[in-house]
Amino acid sequence: MTNGQARGGSTHRTAPGGERPAEGAYAAEPGIVRTTLAVLRRDGLRLYGRAARVTGLVALGGLLLTVVGFVAAWPEFTEIRLGAIQARIYEDSYAPDGTRVNTMWLILLACLPFLILLLHLACASLQTACSRAAAETGDCGPRGRFRTVLGVYALRGVLVWTPLVLGILVEEYFTTTLFREYTAIVPKWEYPNLFPLLSYGAPLLGLALTLLLRFGWVLAPAASANEGLGPLAALRRSWSLTWGRAISWFRTLAVALPLGGLTVGLYLLLQAAARPTRSRAASLFLEWGPDNTYAAYVAGVLAPIAVALLLTGALVLPPAHTTLAVLHQRLARTGERRSPGTAVTPA
């Protein structure tokens, strides 16, 4: 990262070491990574303590949500188990009925928004704490409240994922029998050109729009936490800061890509390390729960995913949110120096 420069006078920010440059002089700011490390050295124990508490609460909420999902899907698990027993009696092979599998997928999709809400609660809490810790190095205006930052996460999540979900639904509706009697299948052999367009074009277009929106709004929670902006104002602020200048989106990309790569890489590593929990979770389910091997199998599949998600969030979110808060401060100060007469009004 290249070090930015700030003029003296009212635009100065106090450096992490507490020194303040003289009036009218130019002061070199430390780089984003260096500033983030300084914040973590000073407040890292407190931030990771909050991350541990939040992770524990999310784990409890996720466990409760999982129990509710298993209870809702239990009739399907029971029928699948009875079908397997009947097939074994007749010495026949067995595969679960597709409608029952689809029903369990629908139950999972119904639980997914509540799981995302739990993750957003954790992210909003940590983003607020990290932004306040980063803001102690200087005056960044009014501070956002937790519920306001949570509203930013919720609104951004809905808007960001809508294009991808719509693209997948278009693909499923026109090329598969997922919707059964309500589907309108486009046969591949009758429409050789239209079928690939619907099968791959719609999801890829939705994915591209999702990535574009996610990148443009990557600083929205930090903008809300640092400047006290409402959800819509925070999204507009993040978009203007990210795409305002070529150097702005380049700096944002240089921060967002390593953070995203670190998160995905750590998750994959932790999931691989947590694979032994799969057999243990299945054994515990059969020992303490009902005698249903299919339900135990699903519990075993979910166990390493849950462990990897929780540990990844606890380890990555404090430094990631601190980095985004520092990046927002730098881009906001650059915008203020370029247009000192403009101001952002909280929504």
C-alpha cells in the first residue's frame, strides 16, 4: 500500500502513536495495513474478545435453527428411513424419492434467511466495534449505532443477492423440472441455441451483477458505523467512494481481494481440518437422538461446515472489518480534500 498524505490544520488526524503534525505542514499517513496493525495491537484483545462472544451466540442460534429445521423435515426423514428398511427386506436397492429430497431442500432454503440474519448480527456488532477502534486515531464524525449498521447489512444482502437468485430461478424454471407442473421446460434438442443461453447465461449474468454490487457496496457498513449514515445513504456513500476515482476503486480492489481470498482459503482449510467432526456428529446423533441413519448423515455433513464457518468468522472478521474501516476513512478524507464544500448528511 502506498502511504497517503494529509494537509495540516483541521483535516489532520491524530496518528496511532498520538503525535500531531504542526499547523500548515504536510504529514505522511501510515499505510492502510500498518494502521490496521496498529489498531489491532492496541485493541485486538478487546475486538477478539467480542468476536468470541458473538461467535458463541451465533453458534447457539444456529444450533436452535438446525433443531427447528430437523423437526420440520422429520416426516421426510422418517419416510426415507421406512423406505430403506422396506427395500432391505425385499433385498432391493433404494434411492430416496425426489419429491422428499426437494421438500428438505425447501426447508433448508426457508431456514437460510434466518441463518444469514444471525451472521449479519455478528458482522454488524463487530463492524461497529472495529470502526470505533479505528476511529480513535482521528475524528471521523458521528458514530453509527448497531441497529443502523445491521440495517445496512440487511438491505445490502437483499439487493446484492437478488440478481443471482433471479438468474438461478430463471435457469431452473426453463431448463429443469424443479417446479414440476408449474415449469416451462425448454428442451435442449429443440432449442440448441436458447437452452445454453437460459442454462448458463442467466446465472452468469446474475453472478456478475452480484459481484459488481457487492464490490461497490463493500464499504457501506463501515460508512454507516463511521459517519452515522442510514442504510440507503451508506450504500450511496460506499458507491461514490469506491467508484469516484480510478485510484479509489483500485485501492478498494487491492484491499477486498486479499481479504476475500484469505477468508475463503481459511474456511477451506478449517473445513478440511474439521472433517473428523463429521463421523463424531453422526455417532452422537444416533446415540442421543432418534435411530435414523439418514438424519445422522445430514447432521454429520453440517458439522464441519458449521465449525469452519464459526472459526473463520472469529479469526478473520476483526482484522477484515478494521481494514475496511481504515480504508473508508482514507477514501472519505481524500474526497473531503478534493471537494471541501460537500458534506454527507446522515439518513
